Amino acid sequence: MVNPKSGNKQGLRQAQHIAEVLKGHGYTCEVEVSLTTQDLPRILSQKPLAQYHLAGIVGGDGSMHEWVNAVLTAYDTCPIPIALFPCGTGNAFNVDIGCNTIQQTIDCILAGSISAIDVAKVEYPQSTCWSFNILGCGLVADINRMAENMRWLGGMRYNVASVIQLLRNRTYPLQITVGDQHTEGVYSFVLACNTRYTGKGMMMAPRAALNDGKFDVLMVKASSRLTLLKLFPKIFKGQHLSAPILEYHQCSELSVHCTSAGIASNIDGEMKGSTPFTMRVYPNKIKVFVKPIRST
């Protein structure tokens, strides 16, 4: 399944290359192009997944998000493992699964290295969505919205948009429930992570694991521009968790409500829905190809 618009817009060429390599190893491959979100349900209705050994997604985190949502609408769980080829601009999920290149992903397929991972069901007042990567609102949504208009910068657009939005320093009055713990106050952002990495190389949730039944939640309180700017470089090495303005939780349920007005949410790098929302983690909901763990 290829999104020809992802990354450097070479998705179809890359998909054809991947198919040829896999054919050389005895696989029979079909390349399907998905131009819109409406294409995926149509393709799934025509091609029962049980007749395939695996689904290969040629794109980025956004392509994976659309695939997971289409599949979990059609099925209770994805009946075949998913191989995500890092052909987007961020590719944060691929960092966590150890498949940072097309060849590494192919190697994982040939090795049969598969792991079950968690996903979260996100419920908005008017819709429901699935998240495999991140869910957040506030600054993290503001950054993502701006980055979408800066695609000409490639993966660096996330870092540039981050600095600009940090200088703007918008804050939001939020009511947050993490598990059974309720709090409210003025925050810069709330972000729930299934993966350690977000954006381009930001180790936002260094303690996160894909199959621990939890998302890691970061809550950053309103603070000065200088405090936020000093904190920003530490995120790339995961050295920000001790900051006094930050709370870090691991939980299977989360709800967020903005008391002033609904604010947009960032779900897996896509701008969808707005507060209020609730999130519940479903353990081991889908299977993906990951880098094999070497024994010592």
C-alpha cells in the first residue's frame, strides 16, 4: 500500500523497488496506490486480508495512521502483520521498531521478526479514531499544524515549527484525568506517547514501550519562553523529564478537556478532532515487523 505523496514523493517508485526485491525472495506482491483516505476502505472491501501474508505500508507515520484506522474499522484487529517502510519525512515509529531504512524493513520481513504492539482508541464527541503513535493537544498540535505548511523543509520542519511556537508560547486551561488522578490548570501541552520518538529525532517519551499496555503522558505547565527554549534541546536526548514544569505518567486511560474552548488534537501527526477527548489503550492490538532482538 503506497501513498505516492509521502516523503519526497517517490513512494510509487520505492514501492515497485520493494516489490521486486521481495519477489526475488519468493513473495508474490501487489502494489496498491492510496491517494485519499476513502481509497483504503474500498481496497479493503475488495481484498480480504486473510489471503495475504503481510501488509506493506510505503509512507510515513500518517500513512500508517490511515491504514490502522481503516483496518480496525473493517476488522476487530489486523489479521496480518504490518511492515512500515520509512518513506515519509518524520518516520518516528520506524525509529522505535528499528526499521530506519527500506532495507532494514525488508530484512525484518525475511527474518520473520514480528511483535504485537498496543494502540489507543480515541473518542471525540463526534467521532472515534485509533492512535498507534501519539495523541496530544496544545503546543504539540500547534507545532504540527505549522509544520504541515512547511513541507518544503523536509523533516527539519518539525524543529523549525517547534522553535517558532515556543516563542509564541500559547497556553491552555485544561482539565486532565490520567488513570484515576484528576488535575486542572494552565498548560503548554499534553502529549500521550506509545513511541519514544516524535517529530524528527525528538525522544519525547524515553520510557515508552510499544507493548506495555500503556501510553506515556507528558503534561507541561505554562511557563516562560526562556524556560521552554532551554528545555527544548534536552528533548532530543530524552534529558527533559526532571524539569519542574513537567509531569510524566504511564497510563492506560486519559481524558482531556479545555475549559475555554475546544482545541485541535494531533493524533499520529495528523490534525484530527479536538478536545474534549478520551483515550483507552488496547494491548497487543496489531502486529508489526520489528528489528530482531539479538541474544548475547
